[in-house]
Amino acid sequence: MTNKKRGSWQQSDPFAAREQEKYGKTVPSREFIVQTLEERGMPLTLDELLAEWRLEGDWEVEALSRRLRAMERDGQLIRNRREGYGPVTKMNLVPGRVIGHAEGHGFLIPDEGGDNLFLSPRQMRKLLHGDRAVARVIGVDYRGRREGAVVEVLERNTQTVVGRFHEERGACFVIPDNKRINQDIMVPPDSRGVAQAGQIVIVELLEQPSAQSRPLGRVKEVLGEHMAPGMEIQIAIASHGLPVEWPDAVLAEARNFGDAVPGSAIQGRWDLRATPLVTIDGVTARDFDDAVYCEKRGANWRLLVAIADVSWYVRPGTALDQEARKRGNSVYFPDRAIPMLPEALSNGLCSLNPQVDRLCLVCEMTLNAAGRIVRSRFAEAVMRSHARLTYDTVAAIVVDRDPRLRAEYAELVPHLDRLHELYQVLRIGREQRGAMDFDTQETVIEYGADRKIERILPTERNDAHRLIEECMIAANVAAARFLQRQKMPGLYRIHDGPSEDRLNKLRAFLGELGLGLGGGDKPSPLDYTRLLDQVRDRPDVHLIQTVMLRSLAQAVYNPNNIGHFGLALEAYAHFTSPIRRYPDLQVHRAIRHALNGGKPVDFPYTHVDLLGLGEHCSMTERRADEAVRDAVEWLKCEFMLDKVGQTFEGIITGVTGFGLFLELRGVFVEGLVHVTSLRNDYYQFDPVGHRLHGERSGQVYRLGDLLKVRVARVDLDERKIDFEPIEPEQDLRESGARRKRPHRGRRKG
């Protein structure tokens, strides 16, 4: 580069104005740093970069140094042994989040998407579940998976661990409750505090693991005995590091807004207070994100989806924003919720409660007779919910046409009927484009006295649930299209199609059943849907559906839009739940920025910022799911403790080389039939057919089969329930006869 070019780096950096506005002074943007390093084709040290751009002032030197360290921490750059910085992508390295596995190995989920890297147990010795790291690809393992070796740990995610305290021969250690953390935490004798063997404790890490040593910690808190009431939720919260306590600054900011919408916030907004918008939610819901209204206009439909304007209250950089981002989403346990925002906002000012003024972002859509969005627009508005309705009430009004309820809600009935009519059109459109609709069963736990589970019941979805779901999908599609039209950087909800490996496994399985999946190497969602329709009435539909579902990736948040495979949509962004999901709040910010005349280049979030945010929010979503699943599994084990020895009928939901996973019918509790309890034969595992096959008897066990079992053991610590199969009566008679025969010694030949 010439001296002239070096001295005018601000003119070469396309994001210099953004940096100036953001920090008040200019510092080379992340994008420009990466561009420069790529153009030079070699790593450059801090001093070399300072000379390159003629940065000499103390502030400039410190700002660039901090930026380089931040980019290194975020996995954009890596520093070599001579202190030179280079783009990770140019050095054939992969940054990502580590996901641990109970068996000791792990996976690196790349920040930029693509296939995961397998990390061997040896590599995982220096890592804990949730860490961020940079790895290099070192080959392909025997199963065809790319294998990685850790180059550098970028970020430690685990500071505290919850588990059972143990003491053996003077050595103290904690076995983590989270099975994804497979390293025991060593505790020096002078760091045990008052912990006693067998108690559940929270241990604070003093030293992270390395290739040579296990993690070291001190007991921070004793939670109590593991059977204490409510312990399952405490363990799940602590084990997964869910933020629970509100910092004082966050609560103070929430209180400062008061109890009512300020008049100044209403000025200039579209006034929808006379429009009969209503909320439709579950009976126990307390935070109302969305309200809907529908009318017919000629052959078209006009649909309004009004969403709480959380972004007006939660501004970037505030204590409220930092805490909401940290949490990522609300978490819903069976008996309590951990909200993303303080109650003053989540259940108060932001919640679209009935008969009070509320700020909202409204999506107005015009849909044609086929249910396709032909026009949409967004606007800042003020609304007043005309009723807080439940799913059951709406279903009774529009489906059952209950005369008493239709009379009670007479003013709203015409609009609710239009909503239901539009839903039926949208449902047809959903089926035609091939959006998948897997038939999965969710449950709800009902408590009796002393917080003991009384029963586990299946939840039932009615047309009102589906009606709201389709309205929300339409609004989310409109939000994604708005971001694209405005060229605004935003977070999309993306869902990739099946990988080649998963597709091959699925096709091999289907071939065994005489079935096929269309679409060649690139099957579409419609190909999946057609197969689902084809097998809907088969007795093994549960088996087929499960294997199809396992062939698909997990949906995540990412600024790089690749569409949503499962919903068969080209662009999809979460917009409708900003009270309980941070990505929705971020989409609101992008929309409001554009509505207020802002340009994409002025938006204070870069593509790199959104990559990190998407990865973080995907992680917090997984974290919440795992925490709730752990708590529910504990509760279900507790529910089964007094049922040891009882018999049940169950359906096989999983088949492995070590046994069968079974869900008890009518009880909705899952456990394991270990292969050693399948008597009188040796069983071979067929991974393609998802079945166990008896060598001598020819007995086959596979997904979807019914089996009668006895509850053999319940282990609360491991959250495991063991079943034993009950032999058919004939087998029992034969085995009994064999037991009664006199012993005559062993015969040869």
C-alpha cells in the first residue's frame, strides 16, 4: 500500500461513520480489519497494523488493541506465536460452541453453520460443555464425521457447577448433575465449607480443566438433601446456569417506567384503541405478547397482528437490555417461570392486558383468497385489548358455536369467525406448500398436596391454538420480508434441510419398509409431507415419523437467511414474542430503525454482532430446553418411586445397542428396558431398521412396538427408570418347568 492509502484509512473503511457515531471517535471497524488482513495475505501484529493505518494517539492504540482482543475472543481472529493476527477463516480454523456428550466426547457447533466437528474424549479433557473454542480439522473418523483438535479456548462458559458432593479416602469431589459435563470437580479439603457427603452443592470453579488436570473448585453453597421438595427446579436452574436474580439496576430501570404508558410515547402513533384486537392464550398465561383482528374486504382478508412494543422500553446498552440478552428467553418450568424481563414489564407495561393502553408494533397484512400475503406494512401503534380470551373459549365460540359464549362475546364474534375462516384458508396453504406437521404429544404435570405429582396429562391442541399459530407465522414471514426489502441486518429463524449423511440413513431405513422419499439428493419439505401423509394410518407411523424427525437439523438464529425447511418458507424471522424471546426484540429494533428513517449502515448492530447474538440466543434456547427437560425427568422419576413392581403397557420410542426406550401408555413416563433383561436370547442391534433382533428366537423389537413391562428400578440421581419385560404366559410356564427339572449335570456334544 502507498503512504497516501495508509493515511486515509477512514476513506477506505466503509463503516467509519458508524464507528464514529457509536464511539464518538474513529477506530477501524471489524469488517475493515478482516478485509485488510485478507488483502495482505499474512498475519499482522498490533504494531504492524498501527503503522499500516498511522495510528499513534494513546486512545487509538488502546482502542485497536481492545478491538483485536475482542475479535480474538469472538473467534474472528486468531493470534499466532509471533503475536500476529489472522482471520480464522484464512487459517483453516473453525470457531464455535462446544456441546458435551454424556459418553465423554463432544461436538463443536461452527459459528458459520455447516457440519459439526467431532471432539474426542481426549480433546474434551480441556473443555467443558458450553465453552467456545477454535479447532482445526484433523481428519474424518470411522463414522465419516469431521474430527477436530482444539487450537484455543475462546470463552469459558461454566463458572459454577451443581452436583452431589462426595468424599472418598480424604479426597473431596463433586459429580456434576449436568451429564454433558463429564469431568468431576476436585475440591480441596479447605474449600469444602460445611458440605457433607451426599448433599447437593453449588461449586465455584477456581481452575478450568486442562489437558493435564481436572477442574478445581470450592463449595459456594449447599442446596440441601437431594430429595427435598422443589430441589429438582433448584438443581436444574443451578446446573444449567440460568440467571434468576435481578440486579438492582435492572429493577430500578423497570420501576422508573411507572404503571401506565406515558402520553409522550403515544404521540405520532397509529391509534388502534377502537379496533377490537383481542389476545388468545392459555389459561395460565400472564404475559400477553400478541393480539389479533381480522376482517374480510371483498375477496381479500385484512389481518392485524399487534405485538407488544418491548423495544420502546428496553433500549440497547441499558441494564435491562444487558440482562435480557444474558437470559436470552423466558424459561417455563412445570410450576414456575423465569421471565426474560422483570414482572413490571413482562406482566405489566409490556403485556397486552385487557382494557388498558399499550404500545405495540403492528403488522397489517392483506391476504388473498389463497391465503398468500399480497401486501404488508409495519407501524408503531397504540392499542387497547378488547378481551383476554383463552384457547378453549375461542374454540367453543368458533368451532362448537356455543350459544351462551357467542351471546356473551357478541361484539367480538364476527371478527373471531373471520379469523377462523382465514385460518382454514391458511391451513390449506400450509399443506400445499409442504410445511411439516409432526404429530408429537406434549404433557402437563398436575400437582397435589406437598408439591407431589398427582398425574401427568396430555395436552390437547384445538383450532384456536392452530389459528393463532398461523397468524403468528404470517406475521413472522412479513417481518422477514420487511428486513429483506429494507436491506436491514436482522436475525432470521433458519432451519436447514437434511445433511447427506442423515438423508442416506433415512432412505436406507425407509427402503427396509418398502417406502421412499422423493426429491433425489435435495428433497423438499413437500416430499417429507407427502411421505407423512402416506404413512399416517400405518401402525408403525410413530416409528417412521420419529426417524424422519431425526433426519432434520435443529432450527437456530442466524443473520444469514437460508429459509426454514420445516415450515417450507424462504424467509422467516421471529417477531411475535419480544417479551419472552430476545431475537424477537432484536427484530423489532431493526424494524423500528427502518420505520424511523434509519439506514442499514447506521444500524448499531453489524453482521458480526448478529452472528454472535444468534449463536448466543440459540444456546440460551437449548439451555432452557435442557433445564426444563432435566426438571421434568426428575419429577417423573419421583412420580414413579412408589410404583416399583407395578406393570404397565408401553410403546418403544427408541432402540439402541444397549436396550429399548419405552414410554408408558397413559402415564407419559419414559424408561429403559436394558438388553440384558431380554431373556433367553442374544440380541443384535440393527441401526438402519432401528430394531433389536433375537439370534435364536427371531424376536424383533423396534420403534413403535407395544410391550408389557414391570417397573424394576427408579434412580433419582441419574433420572433413570428401568423396566423389565413381562414374558408371555407360555414363556413363563416353560421357564418354570425348566426350573423344576432335577439337576443332571452338563452333557457334552
